[in-house]
Amino acid sequence: MLKDLRINNSLSGKKELFEPIHAPFVGMYVCGPTVYSDVHLGNVRTFVSFDIIYRYLLHLGYKVRYVRNITDVGHLVNDADAGEDKIAKKAKLENIEPMEVVQRYTQDFHRVMDQFNALPPSIEPSATGHILEQIELIELLIEKGLAYEVNGSVYFDVKAYQKDHNYGKLSGRKIEDLLSNTRALDGQDEKRESVDFALWKSAVGTDHIMRWKSPWSDGFPGWHLECTVMGTKYLGKTFDIHGGGMDLKFPHHECELAQSVGAHGHDPVKYWLHTNMLTVNGQKMSKSLNNSFLPHELFSGDHELLERPYSPMTVRFFMLQSHYASTLDFSNDALLAAQKGYRKLMNGLKTLRNLHVNEGEDATPNEKATAQINQICDNCYRAMNDDFNTALTLGHLFNLLKKINNLHTQNLTISQIGQEAFDRMKHTYKTFVLEILGLKEESNLDIDGLMDIVIKEYAAAKEAKNYDKVDVLRSSLKSQGIVLKDMKSGIDWAYEE
RNA sequence: GGUCCUGUGGCCGAGUGGCUAGGCAGUGCUCUGCAAAAGCAUCCACAGCGGUUCGAAUCCGCUCGGGACCUCCA
């Protein structure tokens, strides 16, 4: 019963029972970042959301293959034929190689994900590593009459696809609206219809550095192609979960879907998941709106909208307090509240470590008390099983924490709830906080500051010739791997060598 | 303009036909040398107007407000 996971499938718009295609294996593909600049907090929210989903699936015992790509080519600045590749543009701007751009921001992305305690994916493929596969897919699509070549570029023929399939079924769009809703963009002459999208872009006659040989021209692949190709390569022609931010639903995921269906004749994905946006004053956080926060700005507090710094785990907790499919509004007050809540939860772990059965406590467990504990533990699973509702899960964990604190203050005793329920409570709390929600204890202790206090005590004891105390301090510190050094210039400390 | 989402207490945010969400803040009390932490109690709510129902924050309609996508975005 506790394993009845239900997830909201964007394709059907309904909450569906999660049944993997080949249990216990689960294939999950998440659209990763385009590495042309720093990831901002909104980007982070999506990856943290999928980190929770990944962690929970693992916790349920599934063998998950989590693929998250790195987009390092093909993502155009806009949809026009003359649209520049984002990576190439940045490289030109900074006068470095495109691959230097890619390397720099990929490394930065990994560092940030690590700071937020997100588990690395099982496979992290890059678009440039799969040019051959992308060319093969384009050839297949041309063969099937779903793509056409113009001047060395190849476009997906949405109208031709529409004859047998339904373009727009994921994003809820009608093809007629898309066809009539044409926007005048420069240099779209090559495409037969504005809804058609690039599979291959010719770089002939341009100074594009990122180019590969193909049957059509020296050029580079279109953005939507990489996900189709890499998803298929590592997870198969049908896999369980495909996720990404809400803003990728159209056109990116719609195009991906069309490419897969066009090439293989059937849907590639059983459950589509979309995470919602992080907002600032009610508006979507995005690079183009200039309202985004970079992780390091948050950690340092160095941003005009920030009153003070916030730690990675505070921010993670803040994100967990909302559901992944809801927008989440960023504010100082909310972050401050999150910091306190987060620390309270962490203090619970500490309290829990020190809870033990008292000697001579052997009263019979109170049925009601035991049932309450079990109820709360069940609730944690129930909440996560309901489309990964982390906000509700946190609520239940705080209820559990209240019980833990009651034990701590002896308003409640372990014997009253019974050893079994106590063990379950302990295990549930730790597992949910650390493993499933992926929170960790952050030590912001300043060891130099602490040692100053100790050294003052030490100096005072020496002054008073209280050598017993001096010896105790020395040996206690030594057991922590720290040695004190009495020098003419004063007392110093060092790690034991 | 089209499509869709959304409006919950001082703040943030779950819930979704009947049962205390939770966190932060506030108030009172217990504990305490003073604090802090913790506990106990308490205050503050479902945008507005209609409708369905024994019962609606939850379903339906309208009005008003906010947002997303339709162009690059997680």
C-alpha cells in the first residue's frame, strides 16, 4: 500500500498510478542545462525537484537510470535562420573556444548541484558527443517523408507529421492555431511553415566554429534532436519518465515527442513531468528578465534584493516547502523562515541521536501513543506517494519532530510508545530528512572562534596553576586531533600531525 | 488575441466536498540564576458575488486580481 505512487502526467493531465514499463527498472530523462552561462536559482529548482524524485524512486527500491544531458551545441538564440548558437555567441564574446565555454559552465553547474546536495545522474551525455546518432535520426526522418532539406539545412515537416499523428498533444495546442498564429521572424524563408523546426543547420558561409560534416552540409544539429537521440540511446525507444521545466513543454518537448513518434512510430515516454517556475515578485525568474539570482550571490548575500546570505540547505528546504508543480515565489521573509525551519529539523536529528531508553523503563506501551507515531510515519509515505508532495511531507516530519521533542523533554517516554514504534520513528525521520529530501547538516561553526574560547580557558588555568584542568583540556583536545602549542609569542593550536 | 494555470490567516505555503496541515511571526503560560531551546495553550483563513449540496476553501457560473506558454528560457 505504501508503494502506491501516483504522479501527475503532463501528457494526460491526470494523476496516474506509477507503473514502470520494466519494473524494477526505471528510466528517467531530464533536460539538463545549456551551458553557456551560470545556472540561476530557477534552474536549480528544477534539478532539485528531480533530485527528490530520483531519491524517492531509489528509496522505493527501483533501479533507476537517471539521464540528464548537457546541451553544448545547437541551442539557438532565436528561431530565425540567422539565429546564433548560444555557446558560439558566448565564445565569440569572450574570445575563447566554444568548448572552453562548455567546460567552464559544466564545471560550475556540477559544483552548484553538489552544493545543493543533488545526486549526480547515472549518465550525463552531451549533444556534441552524439552528432552521428543525430545525423542518423535525421536521415530516418527524411526517409519517412517527415523532414526536408533546404540549402543544406534540414527541417521537420510538421504538416506531414500531422497526417498520421497529433502535433501539440503534449502542450495542448491545436495545429490550426499554430499554423495561423504565425509570427513574422526574420529569415524564416527556408521553412515551409513557421511551426517547422530545425533538425540540421548549415554553417556554410558563416564563421561558425562548431560544425560537423553531414550529408547535407557542414553544420550543426538542432536543439530538440539531442534529447530524442540520447533518451533513445540510453533508455530505449520507450522509457518511463521524461522531465524538465514547464517552459520546455512547448516547443522543446513537443518537438522531441514528434521526432520520436515520427522515427519510431510510437510514443517514447510513459510519464511526462513538468516542474513549475520560481518567481520573483510574482514574475518568472529568467535570465532575459534580469531578475535571476546566481547561487553564489545567495550564499554571499551579495545582491540588491537580498537582505542577508542564505545557505544552500536553507534554499533547498525553502524549495521543498512547495510542490514542484506550483510556482514558488522568492522572498527574503520566506527564506528567513525557511532557515529557521531547516535548523529546527536538523536539531531534531541531534536530539534523536541522544534519545535512549531509560533504565528501568518497562511500562507497557500506550496503544494510542503508538498508533499516533505509526500514523505519522505512514503519512510521510502517503504524502510522497501523492505526486512527491514534499511540502506535506515536511508538515508530517514536523509533527514527528514534536513527538521527538516530547520524548526529549520527557512529556512522553519511549516505553509509552514502545521500542518498535520508537525505532520506526527514528528510522523514518532520519531517512526522510537525509536520504529522501536530501537535506544535510551544515556546519557553519568557526573553528578558530571556538579555539579562541578554549585557549582563553587554557591560559586562565595555567595562570592559576590549575594543572589538572590544563591536562584535561590538552588531552580532550588531543582526542579531537588538536594540539595546543605554548610558545613565547603566545598560545597557538594546530591539527595533530 | 489564443491556450492554460492561479488567488488560502501578518508572511511563506499544503490541502481539495464534512476531520488541527506545517514552517515563520504574534500573545499567554511552564521550565530557567538570566536566557535560549523545548513543551502547553491561543490568535489570525480560504478574492468577491451567485448556484449545486444535508454540508463548499474544495464542485459549477460570473466578476475582479495575478501569472505562464504561444519567441530563447529550468
